[in-house]
Amino acid sequence: MANNIKADAQNGGLKTKSKPQKVGLALSGGGALGYAHIGFLQAMKEYKFEVDVVSGTSMGSIIGVLYCAGFTPIEILDLVDKENMNKPLNVIKLNSSFGKGFFTHDKLAKVLEKNIPHNDFSKLNKKFYCCVTNFNNATYKFVGQGNLLKEYVIASASIPVIFEPKTIGKEQYVDGGVMQNLPVKPLIDEKCDLIIGVDVISVPNQKEVKGIVNIFLRSLAISIVSNTENWAKKCDHLITPNLENYTITDFEKAHELFDIGYEYGKAFFEDYYKNIDKSN
């Protein structure tokens, strides 16, 4: 499995720093596929690897904010079960008006409200950024400060058409993955010495694409992959779990996705520390 771990091509292999001063972790969007992030975080915990800054897009933003709020990876997985976030109909709520999107994020809002007692980026245990797309002026931005934490996390996960846009102030925001699915930029701006990216989106070969939903989801995935290529190269390490047998709507397979992320995380950290030992 370690052969599937990609590093910046310029490095020619896993880049190691025995004592990086500042470590950043970027968690991509990917709907249900993002549950693999929880497994990666669990492996990171077991290997006692600490990060200083976390950035997330869409599901990566949801997992990231819970982690930065102090939840352990296992507690996040337990929360998925407890809040029935492993069932699609419990993750989403049908919108009474289809004019802006088929579903609302009311249930996500309740989960965040129930489990994070504040709404301030500065009160998180770790520095956190989430990526959102401004639907009005077709730009994206990373938000890492202010007292609208939950609003921006919800916006970051609002896939257009599927979910209604999130209005913040006078602007409408949608899923950050529309323009920036692998949120590396804030980690560069934070001058992180070591940047790790976990990207759960891929577009495997498919002989024939059938059905409107499948056509839409594949089109979305193709667009997402194309906007991450250049940013992926800026990671010191890029972990890409093989999730080609799963889709962004496989919420009921949360534990399987956790296990895959965990195995890839273990493989990565095993290689990481081996390379450090060799360099010392």
C-alpha cells in the first residue's frame, strides 16, 4: 500500500525532516469519501505525529473542524454513528423549495451546534482554515478567523445543486471544492515547514457512465481533480487512498472508509519514520 503514497515529484521520494518547526495538514473534500480522513487522523494519533495547522474543504472541513475542536479521531467516528451521519437521509434534509438546491444543511448545522459550544475560529485547539467558494463573484477564499465558524464550515460543504448555497452577510457561498478541493494555500501562507495533503477524490477509468446522477457526480469529480493537480505538487507528502470502489454518497460505509484511511495512514507514517531513521 505504501507504493500508493505520492510525494512531490521534485523530491524523488518521501521527504523527511526530523524536527519540522511547523506542520500543516490539508484534508480534501469528497463527500462520504472524506470519512477516510478520520482513519488517517487515527493513524497519525497512534504514531504520535502532531500537526499545527489544519485546512479543510467540504467533508475535509467538517472532519477538520471537529478535530481542531478537540475531538479524537475515534470520537469523531463515534459521532458519525451517534448522529446517524452514516445514513444519507440523516445527513441531509429535503429542501421545501428546490429553487436553490435539493437539500439543506440543517442537520449538519444541528450537529455542529450540539458538539462545538462556540462559534469562534480562535477558540479551537488548533489553527484551522476552511475553503469556500463565493457564488456571486466566482472566487474562493480561505477563512481562519472570526465568529462565523459554523456558517463557513456549512458553506464549505454545500455542493451546488445538491445543497442550497449558504448566505453569509450579503454573499452566497458554496462548496470550496468547486474551485479549491485540496486546501494547500493557507498552509503555504502560514509558512509551514512540512505540508501533508490527503486527497480522497479520484476519477478511475469507467467504460460507460449511465444515469443522470452518475453523470453529474463524475463530471463534478473530473472538475475537482483538475483544480487540485497544481496544488497537490506543492505538498511535501500527498496521500491518495484507493477509494475507486466507493462514491461520495456511500455514507453508510463510513467504517470501511475509516479503515482504508487508517491503513494508508499507517503505511505513510511507517515509511516517514523509517526515512527519518535513515537520514539520522
